[in-house]
Amino acid sequence: MMNVKFIFFYVILAVGMISFLSCEKEDNEVRLEGYARGVFISCEGTFNANNGSVSWFDPDSGIVINYLFEKVNGRPAGDVVQSVAVAGELAVIVANNSQKIEVVNIETFESVSTITGFSYPRFFTYSGNGSGYLSNGNLQGHVYRVELESGTITDTIEVGMGPEQMVIVNNYLYVANSGGWAFDNTVSVVDLNTNNVTATIGTGDVPVAMVADSYNNVWVLSRGKVVYNDTWTEIIEETDSRLVRINTQTGEADRDIVIGKTGDGFNPSWLSASPDGNTLYYGESEGIYAIDINDQQQPSEPLIEGSFSSAAPDPATGLVLALEVTDYSSPGKLHIFDGNTLEETYDTGIAPGGFAFPVR
């Protein structure tokens, strides 16, 4: 017969385990507020399935909440969530195939407005005072000035073909013109005092991503051009992928670094920077590379080996967050690296592709 003391011990242990599991479940449920202290992850979802989403990651607790917009607002974020951006006390979710953006309160993730009137929205950049700029277009490109809370478009700026990511430096908006479904190799420069294009700067072929460095120069990642034959069975033309630096004082491209290898079947699509702006991160076929902004060529080895859809250092922790697309119908992965050491892995929504970091 079991000793009474042992029975009491197991009862206490069982109660403690139930309490622990209850707390753990509660922590992973949607809460009323507190999302501004975490990291937002855009997840494309499955094309035409209207299951694009935003995942939320709290580095302090290790909690991930997937489908956050849907859980808070009772409806999906949209079809093909291309990107998410922080805009002061708001966040902007760009749903490409739904041809809209969703504006939410960054603290509660409750809907503030839904803005439509776009044909092919891509990325949003915040300019302050409740306003920002949205790139749009798979052929002839436009940038729209958007008032977030009122949900209105107040200006339209014609740029290059297939505009993608943008960055603001010294009250100028730099727009990467990828070509979309055609071809381009330029960056449009927009004076935000007038919303007019004041310059067009040549870069490598198919520029898609950009960041500003510690000197307020703009770095552009150009994927390189790939041309197939009429049956899409053979590559007949291919150009190098490049990192190009635009000197914002002179308005000229003054640094050009070839990355990857022509013929490796890989075209990079993302670029990020360290919090101090002195290190650039990008993905190539071998993995995640980290390059000092003063370097003249790509490092011989990647910082982290593997295949990732995006990566960026967390400004609050310094850890590298890397995203992996498993397929376009299953949860993706968020990997946390300390240097090149894998610390944790979490599930995300389907096809994760980018980050937004609130000021924490």
C-alpha cells in the first residue's frame, strides 16, 4: 500500500503540473495588448487561399502567436501577405493578391482601416505623422502616398517598372525598380517635399531590396537578370547578382560588389542591416552572408549555412532571426541564431518572408 506521504507528494505534483500547463496555454493565447514589444513576421500563405498572415514573436518569453490578425479581428489578413511594416503606433500589412493594405494598432493589433485602390501592392515605408509610401505595380510602377488612419491616397508618383522595397534618407525616398514582370535596373529618387522624382540611378539588374547604412548611404541588392527560352526549359541569358552602394551626397552609385555565382541557379531577394548600420546581411545559395560596409568583396564563407527566405538581426537582442519556407501549404520556420549557433526553432504561418521590428 502506498505511503500517505507519497500520495500527498503526487497530489501536489499533479496540481503543480496542471497549474503550469494552464499558465503555458494562457500565455500562448491572444492577449488584449502588448504586441509592440515583439517582432512581426509576414507570411504569404498559399496563393488564392486567402490565408496570408502575420506571426508575432516575443523574444523575451519565446512565445509565437500565428495568424494574429485573424485571431484579433475575426477575419483573414488577406491573400498573399507580401510584407508588414511598423508606422509609429500603427502597423501596415500589405496583402498583394487582395490588392489592399490593412492598418492595425501596433499594441492591440486591432484593425484601424482597410485601404484599397491598388493593383499590385508590395512594400510600405513610413514617413511620419501618420503617412507613408506604398510601392505598387507589376509593370509600370507607382508609389502612393497614403494617410493611414483616414485610409486615403493623397498622391501618386510614377516611378520605374515593378517597384519593390524603399528607404527614406534625408527626406528623399529611394525606390528599387525591379521590372516586375518585365525588366528594370534603376532606383528612382523622390523628393518628399514635392513628391516628384528628381533622379534615376542605374544599379545592377533587377534591384529588389535596400537598406541605409551608418553613413546614410543606400545599399541596393540586385538579383540579376535571368532570361529563359520560349519553353522555359533553358536559361539563355543571366547576369550577376550585386550589392550596389548609392552615395546619397553625390547621388551616384560608387560601390559595386558581385555576390553569389552566375549559373548557381539562385537569385537573392532580401537584404538587412545591423542596428548600427555597419554590417549587411543577405542570402545566397550557400546561406546567410554578413559583410562589413567597408568590404570590397563577398566573404568566402557564409555566416550561417542553409536556405532561408529572409533574415535580420533583432535590434533588441542582437540575435539573427532567419525564416524558412517549408512549402506553400504548411507552416514555415523561424530560426534563432546566436552568431552561427542555432538556439531555437519555432513554427510560423505559411511561407514566412519578412520582418518588422517595433522600437522596444
